[in-house]
Amino acid sequence: MENKVIFYEGMDVDPSDHNTLQQFAQEGLDHVVADVVTANQRFAGLTISKTSATAVQIGPGRLYSGGKRYSFATALSQDFLTSLPLAGKKIVSVVAWGSEPDTGVTPREFLLNEETGASEPRAVAMRKSRICNIQFAQSQDAPDPTPPIIDAGYTRVANITLSTTGVEKIVMIAENQVENLDAIGDRTDALEVFEAEAGPKISTLSTDLANLANKLKASADQALLGRMLQRLAVLEFKDQIPASAVDSFADYFLSPDFTDTANPLSHVKIEEGLRFPDYNANVSQLQIFDPLNPKVMIKGGLMFPAYDRELWLGNTNYGGEAQIAGYSYQTFQMVQKTMSRQRVRYGNEFTVCTNSTFWNTGTYDYFAQTFQRNGETFQAVTDGFWGDAAQNINFDAAGNAFNHQNMRLRQIFVDTVQEPYWDKVTIDHTVSGAQIAESFMQGQDIWLDAIGLFFTRLADAGSVTVSICEVSKFGLPNLQSVVSHTTLERSSMVAYPAETVVPIQPVFLAAGKRYAILVTTAANHWVAMTPGEDFTSGTFFYVLDGAYAQGDGTRDLMFKLYRAKFRQNRVVVEFNSLSLAGGILSVDINADVIQPGSTQLTYEIQPANTGVWYNLIDVDNYILGKGGSVPVTCGFRAVLAGSVDMMPVVALSGSQVKISRPDTSRTAIAKVRTLPAASTSIHVIERYEGWDATKHAANCQLRTGAGYNTVTDAAAKVDVAGTDELGQAFIERTYVFNLGSAVTTYQVQHTATTATPNVCFHVAWRKDWSL
């Protein structure tokens, strides 16, 4: 205390002395708070929790502002039922501000005359309190609202997100909370321990770096670099690149990265080689010709062979109940995987390119190049990969392309992602509430159609989110790998002993994998449980403090799983026919497909007036353009084969069917090449596969000068012919350009023609070097 009031023996004491005494004590404490704790606006306590779907409670706490401390002593409940947005969402900010009112008004006797003792009662304030006041500031309704703006004198405690159904999320403003000295002390202790351990090492780091540099000069430059240069020399020798070359480059045309596709002269298609572009094309979605076809069912855009629901697994020996709301309430971020894809390309233009083996090297991202649809951008994720997806390393430890199975035959390319659900394209979900989970081992491939749950007690309101996710390698439910996600409304829930059947978008569960049922709700629902010894192939989990516990081995969730039992083991589904003005020579089908190993999915076409269906994978009976006849329309259907237990499934929604006819000419302009030193002699080699000298012509030119508008023809051309391992004829043509003046930059221009679009060829790679 900086000041004290002095009292003396026998001294008359005035009431102001007592007030001054308290003021000195308060001022001294304020100075300590402002100088040592904080002079900014901070709060402690004031914890906000959700008490119902639309209500929250704010616990006791304190507000620090300008060195003063204000108290919020009694918990406050707030119901937002009348404040919910009519559409979209809104954010309500909980704000605190301090005031110093006079409180505690009490009757007291005041002396009027000392001699007569006359007095009178008066009601006076006996306390001056520092009160922390709580108010609520609301934003406007919006699909993606922002917190409301508040004045500088207020302290934001939390942001509460409201949806049309109630409180969706509560976020405390951590940066406005006052820090506890114990927590600061713990962090300081950790820093001191780190400094004691790392300090001596850091102080000698410059010496270590200097020593390392000296070692590199002595060894790496001499030995390691020498070996690397020797290996590079061997590679260039095998590619017949002279040792005197200034620079060299190669493009295998697996991506358009090195081709100037924006150039006005560009007229080319890059698909595992440089190919003739489309002269005419039409893109549509898979559509069933007869929507009332009894052989199939359409659910969520997926085409299933007709099936009936059948009980697959049940854990139904009642042994008690569990209160879902008894576990931690929090907001869960879930990532739902989507069905992976299959792409089928059919047509005479699909000559097999030897560079397709490069998909397995990890140099190229075959997911983006082969399975891309409608210009989408795949997420860069590493889950499930051995390598770094950011570097497009898509192969496993054995050097095989991860989950990518491809078939390359003349006239038919088939690419399939073997993993049924992938994380290249995902759907994000945010769910608030308490969460429980039950894992289970899947012993057989099934299509899961519904989940049975048993609720022993039901709140008056409140939906339940039911999800299916994969289980991580640590045995815990993986919220970043959800494969099914649905919301069960309160009106669809019934009390035990009745069963609540939760219909879901049918989802494929693979044999040998572990999955988990996730049940999340903000309402006070109770679920039936079974004794732990009854269900030994799974574990019951619950969430405490934002993380899954180790699991409860004494009990399990009571549940049932229902699968799809298919009515036929072979189904033929006719789609809308294909039609293209001028005729069809190529069919490219890109659709989400799950095709387990025990099943088969193929496509068939029927050119007009033939009366015969041709399977696309039957390359011995290739039909498009056969005999010079190019069909304008084709019947189109899918054949799904399997068993009553398992069938393939195709997603109609989002699918893409492209029919086209290639042009008879193409032009490709390479991106600008910049040399490390000027050159007058440039050599270009191109490999032409599927070559037919009677129908095909190809040429290369060099573009230099201002705007790269100076076009130079090759001074010499040398062909080396052969037949590759696929039986295709090829030539490797070397173009030699002798320039009148040295250049440091240039572009390669490729042109080609074919006498008929029925017979095409492609460029497998281009290599160039400068002397």
C-alpha cells in the first residue's frame, strides 16, 4: 500500500478517514494489477457452455480493464430462441464492460442533534462495487457471417454462431483472456530447460557450419559431385547427346507443363503423348434411358442394381444405457471421402504410348492428369501415401503406382483407382455436440444400406448426426476419413425397445478393414448398451477434453447393420444414346465407380443400323470407323456383373461422357527454352508412334527473334525406324537447325497431319539440345 491513514489515541475519527483508508488500499491494488498483471482489457473465467439447443450459460468471472478489476459473481443464462436467423447463420458476440455503481442500499440512523439525541432514518448505499456487465451484440444473417463490430470500450469474450436450429458453435476469444502467472512460470521453466540444453550447441553452430563447409569442399566437390557428373554423362551418351552440348531437355507429354497451350497457333491435345485435337466433341452426363427401369435403383445420384435390405450384423443384448450428453461437448471437424473414379477411353486415336510407364515413376501426378473432371483442382493431401504428395510422389514402398491400375491396349485405355473412397476430392462437415463411437471389424465386402440404433431416452428436440468412418492405424475412429454422413431428425427417432432404423446413402465397406459408427448430438439422448463380452470385434469410444479416450471395454453400443442383397447377379442398363454431328470416333467415360474385385463393369455400344452390341474392351471387334463408316449415333449401355452379395456401382451424378472425332491436323508450340549460353546449332528429336508413312506427315520448326515470329526450317532430317514392344511402328526423327546468329531463347513448333481421322499417331516424347 503506497499511502496509509494515521490514527492517534483519543483522536476524533471522521467517516472520510475510513473511506480514504479503503481508497488507498484499492488504488494500491489497481497499481499492482496495471503494472504487473495487465493494463489492457482482459477477462478471466466467464466460461460459456451450451445448456440446450438454443441456450447458453455464462459462468462467474472477472474483467480487467485499465488496471481495474470488475466482478461477475452470478452465472447468467441466455436463450436465443427468438434471435435465431430465419435463413443462413449469425454470430452473437458476448461482450463485457465495467461500471462502478453504488449498491447495497440499507436504512441507517443519522444523528441530527447531539444534545437531544434526535435522529432520523435514511436509506443510503453502503457499498461502491465494480461490476462486470455482460451484453450480447448480434451480426446480420448471412451464409458466412462475420462477428459484429463493437466499441473499443468493450471486451469481446466469445463468439456464438447461431443457425436456424440453434446454437451451432461457441468460440472463446483466447487472446482476450488474462494469463495466469503459474502458466507463464511453467512456460518459462520449459524455456530455461531448452536454453540450458540447446544454448551451448547453438553458440558453437557457426564453428560447426564452417567445419562442414570445409569438409564439403574437400569431399563432396571431389567425389560425390564427380560421380553424379559421370552418371549424367552416361545418360546423355545413351540419348546420343554430345558431350559438348550447352544444354539439354526432354518432354514426355504427360502434362501440358512444357507446352504453350495458350498460344493462338496451338491446336493439340496432350494425353500420354502429343495427339490430334478434337474436331468435334460433345460432353454429357450418364443418364438412364428408362428412369422407371425396375432393374436398378438411383440413390443419391448412384446407380445400384435393384436390391433388398437384409440384416448383416446385430449386437442387441441389452445391458444398460449411456447418456450421450454426459461426455464432452465440442465442435467436430469431419472430412468425408468421395467415391474414387474409373476412366475408360475408346477409339482409334488411342494408340498406346510407351511413355505411360512414367505414371509409375512418381514424376507426374496421374490423379490430376488422368482422373481430372470439369477443371477441378485436387486437394494436396498425404494421407495414405508413402511419399510427399506435394511433390507428386504417388508410388508405394515397392515402387508401384499407389492404387492406380491401368490397362493400355490399342483402341482402349482403362484407368481405375482401386481404393473405393479417396481423399483427392472431399466434403467437409462441422458438427457440434457430444460424440460416442463404436468400432467394428468388417469381415466381408458389403454395401451398407442402413444402421439400427436404440434410444432408451429421448429429449424433446434435437437431431442426431450418424456417420461411418474408417479406423486409424492406432485403432481410433478417424474423423478425417468419413465415408458416410447423415442427419437423423428427432421426428424419426423412437424409444427402446423399438429400433430406430437410420437409412443412409449406401456405402461400400471393404473386407478386412475396421470402421466405426459415430453418433453426435447436442441433445440429451440416451442410447442402449450391451455387455462388453458380447461384442468382441469392436470397442466403444467416447470423447473427453477434445480427444478419444482409450475405449471402454466393459460395454458396447447396441446396434444393427443392414446390407444390400441384390436381386440379380447380372444387370444390363441402357443409357441415353450417343450422338455427334459428323460421326463418332472416340468415347471417353469418366465416372465415380466402385468395382470390387469379385465384380465386373463394362460398357457396350451399338452403332446405328448394326443391331449388334460391341463391348468396349473387346478390341478384336473394334467397330468405330470400321470399313470407313463413321456412325453418327450409337446405342450405349452398361453391363454390371457380380453376385447377389456384391455388385459394382456407378455414379450418374457428376459423371462425364465425352464423344468426339479427332481433327486431321495439329500444331503444338513448346514453351520458351532459355539456354545457359548462346548457341547457333540446335538439335530436336521427336518419337512418332503408331506411324504410317502412307497416311502421316510431321515436321518441326524453330521459332526465334522478337515475339518468336522468325520461323526456321531444319537444315537436315534423319529418321530411325523400328517396331516397339507393343508391335507398333515408330520413327525417331532428328531435326538439325543451323542458325545464322546465336540465340539464348527459342520455341519448338511441331506440326502434323493425317490423311484420315480413322488412323492417328502421337508424339511420345521430344528431346532437344544445343551445341
